[in-house]
Amino acid sequence: MSTALHQFMALRPFGGFDLIMADPPWSYELRSEKGEGKAPQAQYGCMSLADIAALPVSALAADDCVLWLWATNPMLPQAIEVLHAWGFEFKTAGHWAKLTRTGKQAFGTGYILRCAGEPFLIGTRGQPKTTRSVRSVVMGKIREHSRKPDEAFAAAEQLIPVARRIEVFSRQRRPGWWNWGNEADKFEEAG
């Protein structure tokens, strides 16, 4: 049994998780040395697409489960591959509209367009019961590199109000969520 499978099975509650949120450490090919300091590789350990896809995330899932998979615009095709490899069917997508500390639209990096947001994919397994009250755009301020907004977690909790939830590649512990990842306490002091 692989280490990840063993860890996932130890975390899995009876019946599995109803909601899985994952923010994989996608590996990027740098196009310029100028981007080295902002690249994910400078912030945390990245994984190859094959290694991400091989994670036994389906072992965490309940028969009826929603996957909220964070991606980036250049990695959308690969994110859909991962979603399928993990045993989920693509249903829809949403976007985190990134705001600055002053509430203005962010102006980030990008290959052609300057990125002002981050996509997420929604996949399902089985027939999960979700509300119809969550919009596809989450507005939230940018903070540390790769830190997701609290508004995204609130939206996920609203999507499935009564659920067993886990964040895979977690960087902060949250009430009502299990977590898995080697940086689960990274943002504890940042609160």
C-alpha cells in the first residue's frame, strides 16, 4: 500500500468525505529567469502531473462527493486530467476574483493576459446533494502566495452545509475540516 493511500485511509471517516477541496502543488516550466522568485517552486515543493494524478484521492471520497479542485489558467487542461484521474466527473468551474488589500482588482502575472483571479473546477462522484445558492465567482483579497481566501471555504461550506470535509494540500487548519498536507500549519500564525 502506498504511503499516501495509507495516510488517506487513516483519515477517511466511515462513509468517506462529502467534500474534498484540493490545491495541488502544480509544477511549472519557467519561461524566464525573471519569474524565478514568484514561481511556485520558490515557495514550496512542487509535484509532477503524474505524481499528482496518481494520488489516491478517490479513497477519501464518499460515494456521493464533490471535488473542488484549484487550478491556474495555464494548467486548466492538466487539472481536468487530474480530476478524472481521481475518479470525478467534471461539472462546472468557478473563479476566485482576486482583490488587493484596498479592494481593487488584482493585477498579477501572466503569459498573455495579466491574471486577476484563479480558477477552480467542480467535479462530482455519484449524486451529491448540493445547494443552488453558491455563485461561480468568489471575491476575496490576496494574501500570502497560494493562500486561498476564507470566502472560498465559506462558499464550499454553503455548497454542502452538512458534510464531512477535507482539504488536500492544506496550509491552514479550519474548524469543521480535516486536512492533509505537509504544510497544514503554514498560515496558522498569519491567521
